[in-house]
Amino acid sequence: MSAVLVSTPLSARAEGQRHSWAAVLQLARFEARKLLLRGPVLAMFALYVGWIVWRMPSNGNGFPALQDVDRATQTGPLLPALAVLLCANQAVLRSLRQDTDRHFGVLVLEPWRRTVAHALSVVPVAALTALLVAAQFTWAVLEPGSVGHGSVGELLVGPLTVLLAGAVGVLLARVVRSPFAAPMLLVLAFFSTVFLGTASTGDDGSATRWLVPVVGGSSSVSLPSDLLGRPAAWHALYLLGLALTAALAAVLVNGGRTKTVAALLVVAVGAGTWGAVGQAGKVPKATVTAREVASVTPEKVQSCERHGRATYCAYPEWMPRATTWANVTDHVQSLTGGTAAREHLLVRQRVDARYGVDGDSAIQPSPVPYQVTVGTGWGGPRVPEFAAAVSSVLVLRSEKAAEQMCDGRMVTIMWLALSWQSDPVAELSRVRLDDSVTGSALVLSPTDPMSMTAGQTAVVRELFTAGSTSVAPKVKAHWAELTAPKVTTARVADLLGVKAPAEADKCD
């Protein structure tokens, strides 16, 4: 038997292992698996998936604008981010709880390299978040009615928020050796987010409001993607810089005072600062000018198509919906009589983009004869609202004329708008401000609402019960009188063969 002498001393081999990055990666894999399988993380990801499944079918009523969907992906990841912060913090403090800190001196890895492994363990969780964000956005892209363009910078916010939360959890564990620090930080972060998130959206508040991870908008109106004016790329760089700074600071605090760590920390701080400065800037002047043009003179930037007796003009991203709008217009116009049945309509998309996603200004009615306004939203209540706008223009000649209307013509307008639909009573509920089908109410439209009295509501419902087949010939035969100014609701009911209301026309 012979023996082989090992030439490398045991102490040298141990020292080599302590500097091995392969061991760091192995520990990172182990911690990442434990992190993903922690109860709070699994529960929050389950809630996140449930939130996506619950929210997406109603997103944009089935007609989403992708430049809104990308921002909608940012709120859900806050759920796993909270759990990741807590669990990453607890993972680093595990040795403190189990009283094993004193044994690290004889283990393979140096303490600061263990911190690197903990920081790297958050990356797979952020990657999982990115997959869910991509799935949510892809779901919207595959919707038949989707329009617009998403932003990569906006889509990165969710995963980067989770990455930042995990890095902060690791840093907090290295700075404050207490399991109560992370929950207290979450409470502080919540109130800071509420304060900064509700800060003024003007020039004075724009710098501070972008310091929080998720920055939404107060507008419910979709804008063309080139008019948003959001510093999405700068914000993503800011979040990445913060996450790297927190992770590298944790390594530095735990003894990783090498030139490489110091250099990377300087780069991370620089990237975060660069992003913070970039996102705090004002909206570019070119975007402000483009918003003004698109709002005041939309015809300069819109494309137009002819469908049937109407021309449809819209911002380029929305032109695929022209056929859908034409379907509604043709149904409404086919029920009219007199010259209205042959009238050429101009359907123009209008939006007030001058205040970006933080404004929600109403669109003023157009005084142009036979011009109908259509908004950037569609589906759900937007369909009967547009139908009401089309019918009001066919009856009154212009949207502006509806402001002074308080007579029986409202019955004709609502019958034209809703009678052709499969469930006109349900659509009547959708188009009214209070979702009612009895009594008086405001009828919504893409511009100013119209007023509908209780008597007019009762007559319209009687007409729905009578059926379109029996009412349509009477509408065509008596079109001139039905659309005459000051015609009473009682007279309209009499002409169309239904019970007249007892009360006289009186608008609130």
C-alpha cells in the first residue's frame, strides 16, 4: 500500500474555499429556494395572481389601452414586495435567532460573502414577479380590442420594487440586529408612500412624488402613448440604483470593504442619483406642445376613414376601433327618419391631454353641426354613451344644442340610442349616472351629460316593452314632429302609441 502526500496545506485550501464565488452561488440558490417557499411569500404571490385574474377581465372593459396596462402592472407586485422584505430580513437574522453567529468564523464563507448570497437570493423572486408582469401585459395585448403601446420602463417597476424591497430587508438586518426593525420600516414606508404619492402633481411636487416606487395618475382617460410625458426609463434606473445601493451597502457594512465592492457602490449610487435627477425634470417642451395640438386641434394629428355614411377621425393608435364605432352609428342612424337617415356624420375622437395622466378635464360639446365626439375608452358603459351622443346629434343637429334641451325629444334620443341593443333596459342603467332605470337622472355621454325626467324614463321603458318592430315605423312616420323643438313628452308618447306621463316636462 502506498500513500499520496497532499502538497497543498489544509489551511490554504480552506482559505481558497472561503474566497470561492461558487460557494456564494450555492448558498444564494439555497436561500432563494427557502425564500420562495416561505409562507408569507407564497401567500402574497397567490394573492397577486388572484388579483391579476380578478382585475384583467374588466381592464378597459375588454378594450384596454396598453399605455395604461403597463402602469396597472405596478400595484400588484407591492404584495410580494412586502413579504420579501420581511422574509429576506428574517433570513439574514436566522443565525442571530438560532445563536449560530459565533460559528461563522470556522465556516467556508466569510460573513460579507454570506451577505452577498442573501442579496442574490432576492433575484429569483424578482424574476418571478417579472414573469407575472409579462403575463398580465400579454393578456391585455391578446385582447381583440387592445390598442396603443406599452413602455418597458413602466413594466420594470414591479420587479424592481420587489428587488428593492429584498435588498432593503438584507441591509436592515445588517444595520439593525432586531426582528422588529423590518415591520416598523414597513409602517414608515406606507405612510411615506401615502404622503409622497399624494403630493402635488405640479412643478413643485413632481420631484418628490417620483421618489416612491409606484407613481400612478389621477386621470381615468386614456391618452395617446406619445403624450404621457412620464419619465418611466429614468424611474426604472432610479429603482435599480436604489436596489443595488442597498445590497452593496449591506455587504460593505458586513465587512466587504474591498475595492470592487466600493467601486460598485459608487456606480450604484451614481445610477440612482442619475435616475432621480432625470425623473424630477419637467415634461419636455415638445410633449407639452404635442398635448396642446392634440387637445385643441386634433384634426392636425388624426387619421380618418369612411364607413358607410360617416367619417371617423381618431388618433392613430385608435383607428382600429373605427369599424366598431361604425357598427353603433349605423344601428342608430338606421332607426331615424327624414333627412337624418341620410345625413353624413363626422365622428371625431377628442381628449384633453394638456394635463397628462394627472388631469381629468371634461370635453366640451362641439357646436359643429353633425359632428359626434367619441372618447378613448370603449366597452361597457362607453357603448351606450356613444350611442346617446350619436342619437342626440341626429335629433338636435349638434352636441351643443343638448345643453338647452328640456322636452320630449329626450325620449326619441334615448329610444334611438338603446332600442336596437339586446337588453335596452340594462343599457339604460349603464348610461345613467346613478345606474337607475326609474325616476329622473343624468344621462352620460362623451361630453356633457343630458337630463332625463321621470316621465321621460317611464315613456322610454314603455317603448322598450312595445318592441322596436312596432315603434320604428312610427318614429320614421312622425320624425319631423318628434324632433321639433318644445315637443312635449306627452305628445311624443301619443305619437308612438304608449301611455303618456301625468306630469309636465320639467328638468332639474
